[in-house]
Amino acid sequence: GEAGTVQQQHAVYYLALAEAVGAKLTEGQFVEGLNQLEEEYGNVQMALQWLLTRGEIEQAIRLMVPLGQFWFMRGYLTEGLRWLDAALANAGRHSTSR
């Protein structure tokens, strides 16, 4: 139980960080924002993996939005596409019938 809570807090923190950096990128603070994401990228990846594993697809997509520019500008576009594919695959598994 405790590990899940810590992982959730970790994911929430890195989602907020990525969204804040995304705002920097749209305000033209590219180098600072990209460097910040680069420094925290391992943690961002862990948060993204945890969200996908838990079926938190909407949160995972929210995390991927600001990462799009990062993936493109830092040469991680193939990796970004793999994350998006994983999110889409998980969305199919976790969708509910209406």
C-alpha cells in the first residue's frame, strides 16, 4: 500500500513538473525547459510507466503532451512514439463499454 502511494505521488509530481516545463517551452524558454526535462528524464519515464501500468491513460497522455517537443528537439522521437503506442494499447485494454 505504501509503495503505491509513493509511486502515485511520484507520478503526480512529475506530471506537474512536465506541465510547468511545457509552459516554459511555449514561453520561449527552450534551453532551460529542455535541460530540466533532460535532468529529470529517468524519473519522468518511471512516472509514465507507472501511469500506463495502472491504466491511468489520461494522466499518461497529459504527461506526454509537454514531452512531445522534448522528444522531437532532443532526438527521442522514436522513443516518444513507443510511449504513445503503449498508451494507445493500454487504452484499449482499460476502456469501458458504454
